[in-house]
Amino acid sequence: MGWFKRMKDNIATPTIAKKETPEGLWHQCKKCKTMMTAEEHKENLWVCPTCEHHERINSTEYFSFLFDGGKYSELSPKLISGDPLKFEDTKKYKDRLKAAKAKTGLTDAITTGYGKMEDVDVVIACMNFNFIGGSMGSVVGEKISRAIDHCIKYKKPFILISKSGGARMMEAALSLMQMAKTSAKLSLLAEAKLPFISFLTDPTTGGVTASYAMLGDINISEPNALIGFAGPRVVKETIGRDLPKGFQTAEFVLEHGFLDYIVERKDMKAKLAQSIRLFMN
Amino acid sequence: MVYLDFEQPIAELNEQLEKIKEVQTKGDVDVSTTIKDIEKQIAVKIKEIYENLSAWQQVQVSRHPQRPYTLGYIDYITDDNSFIELHGDRNVGDDKAMIGGMGSINGESVMFIGQQKGINTKMRQYRNFGMPNPEGYRKALRLMKMAEKFNIPVVCLIDTPGAFPGLEAEERGQGEAIARNLIEMAQLKVPLVCIVIGEGASGGALGIGMGDKVFMMENTWYSVISPENCSTILWRSWDHKEEAAEKMKLTSQDMLELGLIDGVIKEPIGGAHADPEKAFENVKNAIINSLNELRDIEPQKRVASRIKKFSTMGHCEEA
């Protein structure tokens, strides 16, 4: 016999009787760990009131506050990825797509829609990072392409919110060619003299940076967003030493001349609308 | 001669051949029939191996250390003493990994642009292993725009393991440099012919790759990432590179079947390095034929069909 004897069993509460905090009631800031209610966080446009950390959000959230009254019409909602290469790594690409759809309720890594922003007609495309890392495959390219067609047809400005790790490897060269495709389409938008505003959010890297994200008439970003061509890990391995502080942040990219301005999320809509009004005068 | 791992049977036969030739020089026995026999065996072996290359083996051939590089092609393709190399992006410097200049083919001026790899260790470093910095892409763009001004067609020879992922490259906007080239190439008013002569890695390759005609030489690869890096990211290990090469459909034949390129340029048996002149000749013919075809098309039409070609790339479904 030991000196100490446990008088009770470890956990006596049966699983069914457990009292759990309902999912999504609280939010903890990833950066400063401040706790807040999810409602508060949402009201603050998913920005931490304490440290101003801009949480990564997707098209649903951006559209909810960018379009007037959150109202918009989605463009090409039925477009989905095929699996042209029958790609399989540790998982089948088809299964990855299925899982991403189930997890996010989205059809692919971008959503495009048109509506009004401060009463101005706009077309907005917004990438969804939660869908396979916001990777750019054929659907992303085609949706951007069709959104641009819509802009040209109805003479509307185009806003594209990027949030992506780059091209989608499971579509290999087909993904790569989306860089060519979107850039070619943007050249038509430019010929039509319609403004293209590229909004780069955390993170924007790889083939997305090396195509449409850097091609805005004006390029804008959110505070502290990661923006680069090669990912920071790759750059670090290449140069064999630590990266300077703040490397590849929006502030760094602004300083090096590749952004026009950085805007906090609470001012984003007003500033975008004002920029467009000045263009479309 | 450098032999790749799958070329070992050829290496062994060649070794045998050398030994027998030595015997012959001593002159004691007549071995001429044996020599002929082995030579025939070598030819058969090379054909057998090269007609059945796997995707990964093709990647290896594309990186063969004796494979000819961009300047070698240009030297052969252009009229004697006509090529003048042009340097610098007029901004920060001259990128040694991206070369360019004007020369003539049968008396007609052509602007050449391409990534350049080095022929030995020292030169490989000098050329940054064919990985351009932003100034390389900007130099390429400067030369394209100049060609447009003087109505000179542009030929791009692609051979790169990727755009350089360095610190300064990021500071100077590697992404922007490539992106700018894409949108400018889409609207370039002169004929643009692009040929992958070695490695076609990702945005670094596409950055000079949006041609009216895009060709790949037989034993080259072109994709969104190298098979090694694809393996590292998706399988979390280097070991699946062969499988990745297969799955990515990155060979010239695959790319043609996917409709992402316009044609495949044949290589001599045993690869471009086995008979560089033959390889140069095939590339030269492809360039001449393409330029003949493109020259008389109205610039606006040429641009429109170039944009249309790239705009229809991709594979989607409607739910």
C-alpha cells in the first residue's frame, strides 16, 4: 500500500454530462492572447481591440462589410475544380477538395461578386485562405477572368483581395498558367481604362504575388501582412542567416516601393471607395 | 563525358570500347569487327534508354551538366558575328543569370532573351545557377519593349531552376518584376516565340514565357515547382521526387497533351548534349518557321490571339 491513496476515480463526469463552452462564443487573439467574445471580435471587424492584430478572414467576412448592407450577387458560383491530372500525393486531390468544401462551405479558394460600395458599383474578388491555403488553381484563374469580363462589360472597377500561399501544386502547370491567364485579362481591363485595386492581405506569396496581386493600379495592404515572392523560410535557407526584423511585412513592402498605402480594416471600405471615386471621376 | 545514373549501361559499353581500341592500337590482333559490334550495341542501347525515359529521367537530362545553354544556341542560330549582347536593366544593375541581345537570322534582326547557366563551377556561380533577380526580368522587359519599338521579333530561351529567392530579390520586388513582364508580354506588339531548352521552373520561367508560340525541347520540363520541392512540400520528404515528376505531368509530351504548349522540338538521340549542333539546328528551324508564320499577322490580331490562348488555359467544371 502506498502512502497516498486516491479516494475517488479520476474523472467521474460522464461525457454526456460535461458542460462545455459552446463553440465560437469566445475568441482569443492569436497574437496577444486577449480573450474577447466572438461577437465583440466580429463587431471590431475581426481585429483585436487590444493589439490591433488583423485576424485572417475570408470572402464571407470581407463581403459582409465591404458591400453596402452586405448585399452582393455572386459571379459564377457553380464553378468547381476538376481533377485534370488525377493528382494524388499522400491524399487524392479529389479528397482534398471534398474535405476543403466540407470544412469551409465554399466551392474554391476565391469568391467573386458584384454590388455597391458606398453606392458605387464594384466587382470584388476575394480569396479564401481556408480553402487549401488559398491556392490558385484553374477555378481561381477562371473566376478572376470572368469577373474581369463582367467589369469590362458593365464598366465597373475591380477590387481583388489576395490571400494565398501561391499556385496550387495539385494542378501543376495548369496552375502556373493561371498567372499568365489573369495577367493577360488584366491587360484588357487596363485597355478599357477601368481601375484595378489590388488588396494584399496576410499572407500573399508565390505565384499570386508574381501575377495579379502586384499588378494593381494601386496596391494596398493591411498592417503587418506577410507579402513576398519566396516564402520567408525559403529565403532564410537561401541566404543562410536570420532574416531582418519585419522582413516581408506590408510595412517593409511599402518602404521598398511596391505598395501605395496600408490601411486598417476599419478604414478599408471608406478608403477603397474614395480611391475608386477619384479614379472614376 | 558525364553519365547520368540510368546511362550506366552506355558508360560500361563505352568503357569496353575504349579498352578494345587500346588493344587495336597495339596492333597484335584485329579487333575491328568487335569494335563495330560494340558500337552497334551502344547505338541500340542509347536508343532503347532514350526512347523510354521516365519523367524523372527527363528532368535529369534537362539538367545534364553538358547540356548546351542559351548563349550556345544563340551563337549557332544567329548569322556569323551578328549577335551583340546587351546589358543592364537601367535601374540597379546587370543580371548575369538573364542575358539578352540582338542578332540576325538570315539577315533578319531578332531580339534574344534567356536565362543563362554556367558551364563550370566558377561560371555557375557567376550566372547564379540560372536564377534571375528582379533586375534580370526588368532587363528582359526593357529589351522586349525596345524590340517592340523597332518592330523586331522576340525569341526567349527558357532554362531556369526558378527565380532567385534571395533577400535582395525580395527587397527589389521579385514578384512585381515577374508580374509586370506577364502583363506586358500579353500586349507586346511584336511576334514572341518562347522555347524551353532546359528547366522551366515556375514563375521564373513564365516571366519570359508568354509567347505566341511556346515550345519545349523533347527532354525538358515545365511546371509550377520542381519535382524535388513538390515532393518536399506534399510528401514532406525529398524521396518522392520521381513520383512527383510523374504526377505533375511536366514533360514536353504531357504539356503538349494538356494544351499548355504549342509544340515539342525533337532532340537528337541521347539528348541535346549528345549532339548539340543537331539540337541547335532543330531549334533554329522551329524559330524560323514560327517567325514566318507570325510575321504577317496584324499586330492587333496577334495580341488578341495570344491573350485568347492564355485565357482559355485551365480546367474547371460546373457543379
